[in-house]
Amino acid sequence: MKKKIKYQNLSEIATKGTIYNMVSLIILKLGGLIFTVIIARLLLPELFGVYALALSIITIALTFTDLGITNTSIRYISDSLGKKNKKMGRSYGRFFIKRKLMLVLIAVVVLLGISKYLSFTIYNNPLLYYPLLFSCLFILSESFREFFGVFFVARKDLKPTVFFDLFSQISKIGFSIIAILLFTSELKISGLFLAFFFSSFLTLLISFLVLIKRDKESLIGKTEKINKSKINNYWKYMVVATLSLAFFGSIDTLMLGGFVGTEYLGYYRVSMSLILTIASLFPLSTLFLPIFTQIYKKRFIRGFQKTIRYILIFSIPATVGAIFIAKYLIFIVYGNLYLPAISSFYFLSLLIITTPLISLYSIILESKEKPKIVSNAVLISLVVNVVLNYIAIKLFISNPLEVIAGVGFATAISRLLLLGILIFYSKKDLGIQTKGIGLRKPILSILVMGIFLYTFNSYVDINLFAGIIEVILGIIIYFGVLIWSGGLKKEDWNLIKDLTKIKKN
């Protein structure tokens, strides 16, 4: 019989974890945004487009070093720890490390072999070649840096990860600036990936030493036989889902790279970067995977409904606000040279809502050992995305700005399709309902906020100061109406109190 989390309720576990999870997310995404802004301004659109294309290829390679092992290991290690079986958890950990090493070596060898072909034949861009070669060092270190984070997540010990993320972002930015200043224009992007390697390797070393000091039994000690067939049955669907998701996240950039100039690719990527930075503040999947594997039935449904409600309360107004201030946001963050990015920003803004919801539904299905549903849904949506991207590119090929706008629209539609499939099967197989989660009053608050933003933009000439005032007033109006209308429930206020207590402790 499976052991459940008995002595702590879901809110207490999630609240404590959310503090560290949110701090890590803010560090990662704010640091990532700062890094992207610095790099985009220093490289300018054309070289930044080359960097974006190289990064998309490297992201695919990194995915091949994982193939779902991270989520699979979290699922099984956290389940073992939940049952107080540390020996089993260690056995799983050692098993996944061996498999990880094999995948990393294969991915690096393959990338080394095809780098020249990709650079000179597929994309006809010699500037890609050396960055892809230098990135192999980064892939080696980054693959294991990410994997060792599994042990902290599985133990729900997220506090050290805040330090790791902070160190990683600071060192990444610092090393990257040095690389750009030292290398010539032809080698600047290669220097960036060399900087990534140094940052990643140092973070990997620190996280490994901390893990050994805090809980060396996670890795060191006797092991026992594990059910490999059960793992493989779960993992084979995670492989399909992970690969599909990787291509899903990069296919737009990879396809655009073959049809438009790198400067337009740069415009598209700055829009996507801003959107994903905002969207990344709302997903709680990394936190909830080890929790959802240990709770069942009504408690599981209640935990899901709370999570989705909080995501929607924040993500919907964030989307509306981003649409209204899009032009000024791009100008302030990236500068005048990147204003053409607005053509794709409006369509991509829908991802602020869909990204955290897709993450939540995926993690719920995976935690209940239904990865096949996720993998099939992602694969279907990926095929649709490729078809829609191709249609958009061919329709608007004479105007590159319309091409990136069309691809942005295609990307948004394919994400909606993926979310729809996941919702359908979550309801069908797990009985998950979204009715009665209390969104009427938040929607009313969003409408009032939207009217204010429209009026403000109509009568006020936006500059940096006015833009900041608009954002602050928009937030005040949204939450003011939400509180006035009773949109925040008693349990919401209790959660805020819990957050305050944890911060004090």
C-alpha cells in the first residue's frame, strides 16, 4: 500500500516550497532576461539572430542528453523517499546517472559530427560552425548540472537551489560580457558558449559538493535491485514527450532560420524571450511533481484546483497587460533597433497563459504514470505546428515581418491545441474538473483593468516613467477590484499568512 503525505497538508508543503521555487524562478528568469538584453544590445539583431539559431540547435542537443530522465528520476526518487526507502531512492539515482552519461556522450559525438553540415549546408551560415563546436563543452557540464538538481527537488529541499541559480546567473553574465569584449566579431558567439561552460561547470561543482555534504547517502551506499522494466515503460513515453517538447519549443526558430535573415530571427527571439520570461513566473510544476506523486483522490483534485486557480489569477491579467504595453516594453528593454519584434509579440503573448497550464497538466499526467498521453499530445501538436509554420512562411515570404508574425500566430494556435488535448484527457482519465474554481470575479477585475489600460494609452504619451506608472496602477486596480468584489477567498488570505510566517522563519 502506498504511503501518503500524512503529517503536512498540501498547502503547507507547497507554500514552503513555493517560496524557494518562486525565488529561483525570479532569479533564473530575471537573470535570463538581463542576460538576453545585454547580449541583444551588444550583438545587435544580425549576430543575435545567429546566437538564437545556435542556441535552438544546442537546446535540441541538450534534450537528447536528457530524453525525459530528469522528470522520470524525480518521479521515482521522490516516490521512494516518500515511502522512507532511501536505499531504493539511491538505487534509482545511480541507475539514472549511468543512463545520463551514456546519452551525454552520444549527443556530443553526434553534434560534433553534424556541426559542419548544419552550418554550411542546411543554414548556409559559416558563423554557426564554431559556436556549435564550442557548445559541446557546455553540453557536457550543463547536462549534469541540471541532473544533480533532481536530488534536491526529489527531497523537496529547494533552499540550496536558490544559491545555485543565483551563482549561475551572475557568473554566466559576467563571463559572457568578458567573452564579448575579448573575442572578435566572428568569434563572439563562440566565446559566449565557452563562457556558458565555465559558469555551468563551476555551478555543477558547487552543487555536487553541497549535495555530498547535506545528504551523501543520496549517492553513496549500497543499492538494491530496481524494476527496470517499469522504469523503461514509463520512460519510453517520456522520451517521445521530451523530444517533441524540445522540437516544439525550437521548431519556429529552426524553420525561420532557413527562410528569413538572421536579424528577423533576432526580432522573433526577443519577443519570445520576453513572453517566456513573464510566463515562467507562474508554473509550479517543478515543485508539485514530487508532491503529486504522493497524494491521491480528493486531496489530489483539491491540490490541482488550487494550483490552476492561482496560475489563472496571475497569468490572465499579465497577458492583458503585456499586450497593452508591448511596444514600450520592447523599446525600454531592448532598444529602438528591436521595435519590429512587435509584429510577433501580440500573437505570442497568448503563451503567457498556455505555457504554465500546459506545464501543470503535463506534470499531473506524468505524476500519475500516464506519460503516453502527454507524449502523444505533444507529438500531434508538433506536427500541426510544423504545418502551420510552413503555411505562414509560404504565405508571407515576401515580407519577413509578416513571416515572423505568422509563425507567432501558428505557435500560439499549436499551444492551444496541446492544452486542449491535455485538458480533455485529464478530465477523461483522472476525473479532473475545473468548474467552481472561482474565476468570475478575477475576470471582472481583468475587464476593469483592461478598460483603464486602454484609456491610459489613449490619452497619455508613454515614456519610461509613464510606463512604470501605468503598470503599477494596472496592478493596483486589478487587485483592488479583486479584493473589493470578494475574489480572494479565506483560504487565499490564509496562504498569504503562511507565506509571511515562512519568510519570518
